[in-house]
Amino acid sequence: MRSPDRKTGGPGRVRCRLVQDLTLNGFRNRVGSRFEVADTDVEVECVGVRETGPHSFSVLFHGPVDVVLPQATYSFRADLEPDLAIFVVPLGPSDDVMVYEAVFARMPQR
């Protein structure tokens, strides 16, 4: 497996949407959506979202099995929307895809 090519000094170097905009329902609406991972030659697909607690959720992405994105924050691009800055962890290969997970947690409001 090869590492992605980095063209501009690493992941996450572009203007990104604020983390407050990344919600459980927002990602549920994106299941099936494809994202270009900035500064790499990788494209991933959002394949699942699950609530992991009262204030947390995780998102699963599938990418090509022959390229592994190291654990890091990357800018995910979709259509004409602002980039999403997402910290992903590679979970490993499954069948013919590489599986990545992003976990989001929020402090409860008082």
C-alpha cells in the first residue's frame, strides 16, 4: 500500500467549515456522498453514521484499498461546498476498500 502524495505541505491547509457545522444529521444526509481528500489523490465515500452516545457520533468512510491515509486531519471536498476539516483514523482494509472512521463529540450545553 502506498501513502498519498502531498502537494501543498500536508492535509488541512485550506479554508474549512467550522466543527460546529458538522452534525449527526448533516452526515446522515451525506451517506453515499463522495469526497475528494485535499492534497492527496484519494477520494472517499461516506458509508455510515452512528450515534455513539448522547453527545457523540461516528462517521465511516470507504476509500481505495491500495492507498492508506495516515491518521490525521484532512480537508474533505464535496461539490461547491466549503471544505470539511475531519480527523480520520484508518481502521484497516475490508474486502476491497480501506475503512476510515471519524468521531465527533460535543460538550453538553448547560
